[in-house]
Amino acid sequence: MTTPPPECPARTAASPVPLSGITASTSLPDTYHDLRETWGPVARVELEPGVNAWLVMGHPELLHLVRNEHVFSRDARNWGDYQSGVVAPDSGLGPMMFYRDNVIGADGMEHRRLRRPLDDALAAVDQRQMRRIVERTCRDLLAAFRHRGHADLVSEYAQIVPLLALAAVSGLDPQERQELLETLAALFGSADDAQDGNRRFEEILARLIRARQVKGASDMASSLVRHPDLRSDDEILQSLVVLISAGQQTLSAWISRALWLMLTDPRFESRLRGGRLGVGEALDEVLWHDPPMTHMPARYALIDTELGGRRIACGDALILGLAAANADPRIHTDAMEREIDNRSHLGWSAGPHQCPARTPARLIARVAVEQALHGLPRIALSVPAEAVTSFPSPWMRHLETLPVTFAPARDTALDPSVR
């Protein structure tokens, strides 16, 4: 069957598909295939009832989008539906899509100014020290439940490891981690409690900044407080918001998905018994097929334009379909054996706003996965793979739980054959 061209009536008459439904799909490749058959590389989607956007699924189209700031702005004040009142001020979309006076919401030279403090703070992180911190954190967390023989590797492990690692390099008090975890879950859920979660999250970080202004330290929060490119307390706060929220939540999702893959896919599961593919390959495959940010908000058209055969109106919102672009059949073969070590995916996004923390993020994720697999002998998923579900969100496919069983610590002490 021949696919109709982009402006064919068969396509233009199609109704927008809820973005949250796409994210929750049990088969993203099939869902994206169907969307491409109907819309081409740029599909109309619904963010919430009455609020629509464009989902950019094509790899070249997405690169064009993120590399052309003069046409597609990151500044949400250019969002037509918000300007006109179609999007309510208390919308659950707010924490992820409304304008923030930080590096994420800026374009051009202003973005470069706000980006430098993040790059400098991350570059100053001692990678060897971070590895030691993450290894110790993972061992401590595993020791807390190893005697039981069962655990949830999301709530008891993957959600906590990144936060404690970031706490160590940012100066965040680990005692506040539970409150922070709850606020981040609400923020990324884009539901009714998203605004309250965002407010509580910023209150915690504001307290940390005030403490560092009184007494500095050698951590990332202090680096941001001292940086000459940050001109106000609010700019310091928003820079820390980016480091903590984006880092913790996306790393947790990456670690969880990589563990799930290694425990359920025979190509990786066999690695526990001497197979060929290992943790590095699992981490890369997650970035290809199920990146932590499935759909990244957003760019806003500054002029009437065209993208992927679709007519984009000034003020339209465009969502970055990172997982969809990775699956674009024009650039991806789905032949894993031919794509080992291929890191041309868009799991980190691209363009001026691409993730600045790739090196520390990979270190944290790799150590966390390795420590769990090596520290829990005979580890296995305790439910069918298809029974593992994700938190509801239009943006992420973060696993709700990852229940596993393993040989309890008391057994391994008596049985030298268990490693």
C-alpha cells in the first residue's frame, strides 16, 4: 500500500492522538509506524483536551528543529495557545512547558550565558571521586535489602542512586531525598499535583542556595553561587533546578530500563553467565529504543513555516520525539549486531540545548547497573516482563516498579558457588 503524501486529505483529516497514549504504548515502534503512515514525520498530537501540538518524529526533521533557533524558539512565551488562554495558568503542562527564566527557556547568546555555569560546574566534577561515591551509595542501598531475597529496584534503588550521587556533588542534604523524590515524581507526571510538586521542589533548592551563600563549599551548588554569568538568586536557583530535576529523573529512568533489559532480553540476560553483550551495550540500546525522555518539550514556531510536509503556524508548539526519531527507518536499521557502539541516537537531544551531563550521567548509570547485577546473586525478574508498567506521563516511560528476586545474603555466605 502506498503511503499518502503529507498534505493528502487522508492525512490532514486525521484527529490528533493523545501524547500520553503514545508514551504509554506497549509497542512504541508499532505506534510510531502507524503515526508515520497517517501523518508522515510530523504528527498532530493532543497534550491535554483542547491543547494540540506537533510531534516531530523524523530524524532529519528533529535535527532541523533544534538547530534553527531563529525559526523554532525554546522560549515558551512564544507559545500561541498559552498567549491566547487556551492553556490554563494552572495546567498540569506548566512545570514542563511553561516559560522558566533559566537555560532551558533561553535562546541565542542568552542561552550561551546561562549554559556556561552548568558546563563549568560539571567539568569540575572529579570523575574518580564520583565513581567512588556512586559505588559506595549502591553498595549501601543493596546491603539494606540483600538479606530479604527480593526488592523493587525502582523505589529502593534506581530512584535513589542518582539523587544521592547528585547530592554529594551539589551539596544537597541526603535527609531531604524522600521529599525531593516525591516532588520530582509529581513534576514529571504533568497531572493535577504537578504545580505543587514544582513549588515544593524549588523551595528545597532555595534553602540549599541560601546556605551556600552564607558558607560556600566545593560542590556544584557553590560553583553556581559563585559563577559570574549568573546574575541573580533566581538564575542560580533555576540552574540548580535543571541540574537536579533533569539529572535525577532521567538517570533513574535510564538505570531502570537498562536493568529491565538485561533481566528480560536473552541477548543481555545471558551476559550474567558469560554472554557477549554487557552493560555498556544495554545502556546504549536503551538510549536508542527507550530513551529516558521519550518526548521532550518543546519548541515554538516564531514564523509560519513548514516541517516534514506539515504547515506549522507561528506560535505552534513542537514536541521533540526523541524515541521516534531514533526509530526513523531512514537512519536506523534495528539490527543490533551492526550497531554496537553506535551512539548517533538522539537520547541526549541535539543542538545548543543537548544534555551537558553526558559523561557523569553515563558513569552513574553504568556503575548503578553493574553494582546491582553483581551484588545480587541469581537476580531475576519476579513477574512477567509485560507486567512491568510505567508511571503515567506524556514525556517519560519511567518504570513504576522493577520487582526482582535473588539469593539472600545469608545463603551466599554459606554457598561459595554463588557469585
